Amino acid sequence: MSKKCELTGKIPMKGHNVSHANNKTKRRFLPNLKKVKFTSELMKRSLKLTVSNSGVRSVDKKGSFDEFIKTVKNKNLSPRLKKLKKAILIKSPFKKKPVAKSV
């Protein structure tokens, strides 16, 4: 299992433990990953994803998993979710933005 968030793309960072004597030893800062089940209303199915805590909060902020997937950038998604995003965009009704008239 890789230590990477499937929604946000967070990966482990490198750093140092620093002692009181300022001795530095290498360490890794791991993302706070959890296995979470999300349901897609448009696709009518549920997915089990390895997601960071901040990824779960981002989905909650958008309101639903489908809305989050529509707005997130492709470079952060796992290959499995890129395919799902394409399918969701095809199934979702497109909303046209109102055009402001210039005077």
C-alpha cells in the first residue's frame, strides 16, 4: 500500500528530528491517511479510498463526493479516480453560467 492520498496527492515528506543539542537525524512526516467509503450519487455506487484527513474535509466542504471530483485538478487524482471523474463529467448535467452584458 502506498502512502499517498488518492484525492489530494499528499505524499510523505522528509525532514529532521532535532535534539536539544541540535543533532539532526532523518525522519519522514507521513500524511494522516484513512480508508474511507464515499458514495457517488451520479454513478450510483460506493468507493473505498485511501484518503488523508484534509481530503475528507475538502469533500465535506464541497458538499458531496461528485461535486469535489468535478472541481479537483487531474494531477492530484489517482489513475482510478481520473477514470471516474471522466465518467462523472459525462453523466452530470452541464450548467451554463450567466453571461454578463457589457454596457
